[in-house]
Amino acid sequence: MMIDPSMMRKVMKQLNVEEIKAIEVVIKTPEKNIVIKNPIVQRMKIGGRDAFQVSGQVTEEEAEEMIEVTEEDIKLIMEKTGKSREEVIDALAETEGDIAEAILKLS
């Protein structure tokens, strides 16, 4: 059964469905990242909340461990070493967020 595209758009508008142009959608979990490439993303308002429907080419990647570094940490290391923000961020990444080790590495 074929649905007329203009009729479909009219129904979607009545249901308050909005199509979002996206290149990639990533769902991050503690164990893995679910990556959806070339997605078709639709946003709906249901019961006062936003609901999303996503379909596309799905792959899974191992989750990267996130290192939490504050702006204050970056500024402190910049002051102590006289290095640029980029150098400090690189050092923190290499030392897995260890501030003391980053300072020693940059000194």
C-alpha cells in the first residue's frame, strides 16, 4: 500500500511530528556507544515531553573512558607551567587527568 507523501506530511503535522536533519546520532552508555549514521530523526511532543524516533545504519563502539577536568584545573596548570590551554589539555589527556603529573610533564 502506497501512502501519498503529501498526505503523510499532513498527518505528521497534525501529530506535531518534526523531522530533524542529522548526520549522526550517538547514544552513550557506560559499556558502549551506539552510533546511528545517516539517521532519520523524528521529534514528537507526547504528554508534554519530547520523544524521538531514530532509524538508520547502526554500529556499536566500545565506550571511551571520560576524564573529568574542571576549568579551574586547566587554569591552575596554565599558571603553574606558563603553557597554553591546548598544551595543558593534551598533558591532562596523556596523564589521564592527573594534575600533578601534568604539571611535572609540562615543567
